Amino acid sequence: MTNPTGTLSEAVAEWQSARRDMEIAKGVRRLLREGGAKAAGWCHPRDKRVILADPELTAFLRSVTKAGAWAEERDRVRSKRKRGHQPEGTEPLPLPAIIRCLPAWRSWGRMLIEAERAPPKASVPVAEAGRSGGNSSGGTLADRDGGPADEADGTLSAKRP
């Protein structure tokens, strides 16, 4: 006889995972869509809590925000909304498309997290590291990176454990 409890618990876990992804997708959609009409770094507190609960997605979104990857789209939406027009050719981002993107975004975030946890290759001073690079300035490569990714980047700025 099969174990109905195991099947039921698997179904409930799958439903909870799908529900969590739907809430995350709604938050990401609002972040992408409404973030352009608001001041830089604006995120609704509820959406922020939902997104911050997923550390891999949070790492990815912080890197995108820090790189300014959404800046041009936000500027275009801001300029259209300032004039009172609905941006032409734009429809709400469909939630299923965002949900399909979540695994890729999470894998990028996982790589970013693992890169931060990896022992830094730059722990040797640059002046002593091979000298063939032609860079004789002191310090380490980590000193020139600008520090951790969660420095005052605006959107989703919360300290990670």
C-alpha cells in the first residue's frame, strides 16, 4: 500500500513552493514596473520582505541594480509617466514569464554568493602577485572592488547574515 501522507506532504510542499514563487514574481513585477516611476531604490516593504526571503534572488537583483541594468528602461518609463502617458507597447509583465526566469536568476545569485564566500584570490598584495601584470600599486584587488555588494545600492538594501 502506498503512503498517502508522503504524497500529500509532497503535494503541499510543491503547492507552497509554487505559491512562494508567485508572491516573489508579483514583487519582482512591481519592482520592475513601479520602480521606474518612483525614486531610485524604491520598493514596497511587503515586496521587499518577500524578495529578501530568497537570498539567491536577492543577490542577483542587487547585482543588477548596482550595475544599473534597469536604468535606461526606468528613465524611459519616468519620462512617459511625467507627461501622463501610458508607455506604448508595454503591457504588464506576465507572472508566468517571471516565474520561468526565477531559476536562472537564482542560479546567477547562487554564483554571486559563492564568489563572495570563496577564498579571495586577491588576498596577496598586487605588487607581490607575479609582477608581470604591470600593476605596481599597493593594496589588494579586493581593495579596489569597492567592497561588498550590499553597500547602499538602494533597492533591496538589507544586511545579509
